Amino acid sequence: MPEIDLGFPRAFVEFANPDDSTERFRADLTWLTSRWTCIFGQGCPGVYASLPDVGCCAHGAHFSDDDDVARVSDFVEVLDPTEWELHDEGHARGWTELEDGELKTRVVDGACIFHNSRDFPGGYGCALHAHALAEGLEPLETKPDVCWQLPLRREFREVDPGDGDTYTEVTIGEYVRAGWGPGGQDFDWYCSSNTDAHVGADPVYVSYRPELIALMGQEGYDQLAARCERFLADGRPEPHPADPG
């Protein structure tokens, strides 16, 4: 598969978080104006060749904190067997498990317990995602944080500009293969820098608007969008090489 090697030039923009004077956003314009889109069910071969229908749901989802667990738990209680293929399994034996001491969704037969197979009458893919769409919600409201954020990545770094008056740098960028650590090299396929997935009708900052608002706040997103539009108007001086043309 045509995956682009990392190390290509990227353009970043920095600006103050309008909602928090102690933070500055650092946004990857090259990634956020790219045409990446999720192609699950539309040609995605999965991160493992042996599990082509599973997409990136092979390992289950680690929870970010107790609020993440509580929010997902509320929606698990309202899912019914017509929406969730492993509904009975999940309620009988539990839908979470521990991995290296950290709570995550259970893996059953090589996939997250919320993954519905292609043969399931209720629909293929994530039961929590499908429930959100059916109820007029955003998937970020029903899914674990890691699931709705990928392949966006938010990172925090404390910065001292030299005068001791530190601030928190919040980077919004691409969750590249290397972000998974050594295990990322074991993936047979990865999407974020793969030309096969750079086929979106809209740039990432538009298609992922709800997710970016959740990560940055409305005013932060509005400032980001204005800078992305300016970057596009300038001809994208540092385009993402996985984009077409």
C-alpha cells in the first residue's frame, strides 16, 4: 500500500488559547488541511492483514479517565441486541478488561467487543458509532475518547520561553504510525499518511470540526479554521504528500 515516509516538511501555526491564557495552541496546518478521511468499510484493509474487516479496532480501546468510562457506560446500557451483535456476551461476561493494569474495552475474536461483523443484520462496524448516528448524536458523545480522536493527536508540553513565565503548548496534529510506539511498526497497514485514505471531499479541519471543537473549544476552533483557510488561499506552501496531485 502507498504509505508516505515520515519526515516531510510541515507547516505549523501557533496562537493563544482564547479560553485559557496559560495555553498556546500549536496546530499542524499540513495535516489539518489534508484530504485524509476514514475509509472503514470502503477499502480499509485493517491494520492487520489477518483481520481485514476489523479496521483499527483490533486492540480494543483504552480509556483516558474515569469520566470516559462513565460516559461510555451510560450508552452501553441503552444499546440493544439489534444494534450490538455481542450485546448478550457483553452483559454476561463484561465489556471491559485490564491490560497492563489499564482498563480498556474487551477484545473478542480479534476485535473490540463493540465491533459488529459484516453479517450482523444491525449493521457493520462500531455499535457505539452507529447508535450515535441513529440518535442524531455525534460519535464523540458515545465512543471512548481514543476512538473519536484518532487520527488526530493532542499533546501537551510545558514551555519556558526564557523568563520563567511558563505556558502549556497544546499541539494538534497527525497521529502517525510512530505515535503507537514500537507496536506501530507491527501494523500491516496504517491510514493517516497513506494515499489510499487521502480521498476526502473536505479537508480534515472541516470533516473533523466536531472533534476539533471538543479538543480546542469553539473559539479556538474558529481561530484554527481561519488560519487553515488562509493557508489554503496561499496555495498550501507545505501540502501533505499523501494528498492527490
